[in-house]
Amino acid sequence: MEKKNLDWEHIGFSYHQTDYRYVAEYKDGAWGKGGLTRKADIVLNECANILQYSQQVFEGLKAYTTADGHIVTFRPDQNAKRMADSARYMEMPAPPEEMFLEAVDRVVRANAAWVPPYGTGATLYLRPYLFGTDPVIGVKPASAFQFRLFCTPVGPYFKGGAKPLTLCVSDFDRAAPRGTGHVKAGLNYAMSLHAYVEAHDRGYDENLFPDPVTRTLVEETGGANFVFVTKDGELVIPKSASILPSITRRSLVEVARDRLGLTVTERPVALAELPDFAEAGLCGTAAVISPVGKIVDHGREICFASGMETMGPVLQKLYDLLTGMQMGTIEAPAGWIRTIL
Ligand SMILES: *Cc1c(COP(=O)(O)O)cnc(C)c1O
């Protein structure tokens, strides 16, 4: 199969329209049969719930070309389950897991020419999403929905690849107490855009959002979870009800324990203890593991011993393990890799 003629090493993290996407419709209380379409545009009524009241949830996962030339995805069943959790909270019918996985398989197969070759550093990003389509003007959930999945080839999320990031502690909140912080919904991103633009204008790569109640604990950045390494080489994972349950983070916890024999502690992490950590990183499907070099908390600078030039040794080991599993050079735990082609 002939690959598209793209400059794979330099495609960046942006949208490239590919050939096929999956669409399935829910109405009258049931999912219709889904299928592929070449049409990338969506026609909606002006009063569609998604346009007026933002009833939408989404997922993100990637397809990888392995060292031996197969195309695989990483734990897509976990994305299907998380979408079902998100949908339940947002009063939407989740696509059944079989439909979700069929959409993943069919979109990847139909767009195989867009899956970046092994060794380029690029991957095929898959975006499943679900939204309310019928007109609602009085506030209530929609009764008709679309589940869609498109894909786009992407390079590293953070420019500069493994160069450590500089974050600032945000003055804004990402998640309301007892709100939607744990739900993968576009609305969480809409309310983070102002904070994001401000942080960028001031020269920071990302925001660190503290917990919305006390503003003394570390939550996440709005698109990735944190992982920290203590000076004794233990992995510490911030725990809170308003952090999005990252599949990357949950996978790292498992392999850190089982493959590297690390002690892993999931607990609330105070901003005040940040200077005690040796390494800090962000993790997620898009971020993979991106090292954090510096966090600025209102003039107080916290630099991590791993420095501003490279990834620290423990995070580097985790990175190599995770990406090795995704690229097929390291055996993954049973059921983690779904081979598509
Ligand atoms: C998707 C997402 C993450 C990362 O989750 P993964 O499953 O690892 O991709 C982290 N934080 C937020 C807010 C997210 O939406």
C-alpha cells in the first residue's frame, strides 16, 4: 500500500483531512448501522443541542506502525469504556463497545495510507466523538445523536519534542467542584481556552491547574495528567475526583510496578511539595510523556533536578517502555495491543 506523500517528520500536531471517517446515528432510542463516509463536513440544524448547549464527549487514541510493519492501536477498549462513562454523565447514549472498536478498525484500515511509517516519530491520531444533533431550545438532553470517528496524522504534541516544558500555576479553574473534570467533554476545553491563551501570551507552555476547592493541590494541565518521581525513585501520581482518568497514566502505573519494580503511590500532591520531586512529567495520548523542567507559582520558580535539557532517567525508562510496547519492540501486557493490519 502506497503511503501519502507527506513530510512525516515535520507534520506537527494539526488537522490534516484524511479520506474516510465513520458515522453512526442514534434516534428513536436505538443506534442505526454505522459506516464510512468520505464527507468531512457535517450539516446540522441551527438549534442542534451541540451548538446551543454543548452536549458532546470525545476520546483520543492513536494508531502506530510497528517495527515489523503492522498497524496497531493501544488499549482502544479502554477508550470505549471511558466514552461510555463520559456519555452516561452527560445524559447521552454511548455507542456499544463493538461499534466503537469497529469504527476504530474501519477508519484505520480505510486510511492506512495516512498512518505514518515506523521511525518517523509521527502517528495516526484517532478522534471518536459523540454529540446531540436534534433541535432543543428549552434546556434538556438531545434525543438524537451522532457518533463519529475521524483520524489525522500527527507529530509530537509539544513543539521541541523531549525538551522540558515550563508551566505556570493558573489563576483559573479547569473543573468545578463536583463538576465535569473527570469527564472527557469538549466543554472542559472551552472553559480552559482563556487560561491557555493567557499562559501562552506570558511565554508558558501550559497551565498547571490546582484543585478548584483549596487551590493547594496539583490536579492536571487540562489535556494531560501529571507524574512525579521522588528523589528515591518512587512514582507519585496526583489523586483527585476532578482529574481526567488518563489511560496513559493508568498504563504507566501498571508497567512501573510490574516491569520496573517501582513503588507507585497515588495520593493528593500539594503544590508546596513540588520542590521535593526529582522529575516531573505530563502524560496522555497526545503528550505521551513530556518532561516538565520548571513550574512557576506566582513568582516562585520550581526547577526539577532532571534539568531543562533532557528527560529524567526514570521518566525516560517509562517512556521507552510505553513507546516500545506501542511500536511492537517490547511485549505489552495481554490485551493491550489491537492489531488492525
Ligand atoms: C484525554 C485527556 C487526558 C489524557 O488521557 P489519555 O487517556 O492518556 O489520553 C488528560 N487530561 C484531560 C483533561 C484529557 O481530556
